[in-house]
Amino acid sequence: MNDSVGETFGTRAETPKPIVPKTASEALRPEAGTPPPARSRSRASRNQFVVFLNFMLSLVILVVLAAGAIVYLGKREFDGQGPSTTDTTFLVKPNSGVGEIAGQLERRGLISDARVFRLGVGAYGNESTLKAGEYEIKAGASMRDIMELLKSGKSVMYSLTIPEGLTVEQAFQRIAEHEALTGDMPSTLPPEGSLAADTQRFTRGATRQQIVDKMLAHQKELVEEVWARRSPDLPLASIDEFVILASIVEKETARGDERSRVAAVFLNRLEKNMRLQSDPTIIYGLYGGKGKPTDRAIYRSDIEKPTPYNTYTINGLPPTPIANPGRASLEAVANPSRTDDLYFVADGTGGHVFAKTLEEHNENVARWRAVQKKQAEEAEKAAAGAGEAGETKTNTAQ
């Protein structure tokens, strides 16, 4: 029965396995686990082309990131504050390239890195827009500021002022001495009175010949303009005589409120065939374009000394102007005051007093002599007082 039950239910008893005794070390040794299943690799992942594409993609990403970092850092340096600590000027010579300009800026300590400046200018497309000239660069100016300044062409401007009443020779001396101008002076002096008495504006590197040419052109234009608007009844035969008389008026007075009246005196004298008797013409006849030394007075012998310019000894106008007249003197001669004055003399205040008759004029001269005498006495007293003070100080020191 036991056999039938075992066959029916399939519960045949198994023969027990023998127990194999283990040593202590074997008992403590961990049993081997189940090995992991083998990793299967797709054919695409084993494809060398895909591997190469993955590498290139990674490389491109790295390059883009690196380039972005470089651009960011470069732009920050290009736009950041510069290393200069004081305002200074910087000269860009004609035909200078960006590389040359960048190198000069770095050597002058105006930028921190010439390469960044060069690349920044190129990035903004301004390689060919930087202009020659002299520029004022502010302290701490960034590379971008400097680029924009050089692009604008707003160079430092210099000025040269030729005052009214200077001779051509005196004006030439000022032009020759200006340090911002270049080149030689013209080999010959232009005619007296032919240079404009005004202020010339220019950039460093302008030539002296250019300044002279500009002054000649300006004066010619001015003289022709004023001459065209002259009074119709002037006793002047030509535009040359017009400039000659304007130069005399220029040297006789610096007061704008009396130029037209001084001009009227000379024009009235010309109409009456009277000698002009102008002291500045004496000086020009003696010294020419160099001018009278400041410590040299006019003596009676000078007045009587005949020269082609001495209007005390010649009739009419001298042969040429005696200085460069300005607009005010030209206007005064072209449209003088309507007076009958024939004389004028200094009044001691920087101006003149006018007279229609010789008797009236002599009275004015007498007053002027008295003023001169008083001024001389006061000067002597002041000099004596200064001498006594100096002597007292010396004695006290002893």
C-alpha cells in the first residue's frame, strides 16, 4: 500500500546527500554568487563612424564654450577701464595700421593688451576707419573709448593768433616758432599788409606753408569784401591805397570807438592835400617790418629824417602798408565818420582828442604835454621812493 500511494502521488523519497565536513576557514569563505549576465552591445555602438561623430560633437562643444569664454573675457577687457591714470595726448600718424596703433597705445600704457585692441577694432569693423591726428585720451579711457575717439577724427586743435597791427615779418616769426606746425617757412615774405590778423585753428602736423596760404587767402577775401561796400566818395585811387591807409589807422589807435574818426582825419587831409603826419609811418621807415624796439623813443631828428614812409616829409600815402590791418580798421576807412576833423593827439587815457583847426589842436597838444610832464614827475618820485626804501632795507640788514 505504501508503494501504491507513493506511485500515485509521485512522492518517492530521495536519497539524502552525504554531508561533507568543512574546515573552519572554508566555512567562513563566501560562496560564489551568480555571475551577471553578459552585456550585449548593439552593432551601432560598435560602429567606428558613430564613435568619431561623438568625439567631434564633444570637441565642437568644448571649442564653442572656450571661444565664448574668450570672447566674454576679451569684451570685458575691451570695454573695461584702461590703465592710464592721467589725461594725455596720442598722435596717430597718417597711413598707420591698426596693429601699429595698438602697439603704440600699449607701449604708452594707454591700453593693457595690443592684441585685444586689434581684435576688438576688427570685431567692430573699424580697421579702416581710424583717422590720423592728435587726440586727447582721458584717464582710465577704455579700449572702446579710444577706438571711438580715433574713429571720430576729433583731433586736438591748436591755435595761432596774429594780432592786428603786426607786420608780415613779425607774423612770420610767430608762425615759425609754433611747435605744433611742421615744414619750412616760405622763402620770401609776401607783401606787407597781406596777412589776415585773426586766429588760425589747426591740428598738429599742419605745415607752416598751409597757415601762410590760408592767411593770405583770408585777407584777400576780407579786403575785397570791405572794399566792395566802401563809401563812393573816398579820396582813394585803388584797393592798394585802401589797405595802406587802413594799416596806418590800425597803428594809430587800438580803440574801436575812435577808429572811424581817425580814418576821417586822414581822409580829410588827403582831400586837402595835407601831409598825413603819422608817427607810425616814421617808425616803419626807420625799422621796417622788424618794428621799433620797445625802449626806443621817437626823437625830433626821426621826424625830420626823410624816408619813403615818413608822412611828415612826403605827400600823400607811403608806398606800401606799414602793418596787417584788421577788419575794424578796414571798415573804418571804407566808411569813416562824417567830420571836419584835421588833427588828433593823445589825451593821456589811451584815446585821442580831435580838433578841426590848428589853434584848437595846439591847445590839445599843450594839455597833452602837461599830462606827459606830470606822468614823468610821478615816475621820478616813484623811482626815488623805491630807491630810498631799498637803501633803508640794506642799512637795516647791516
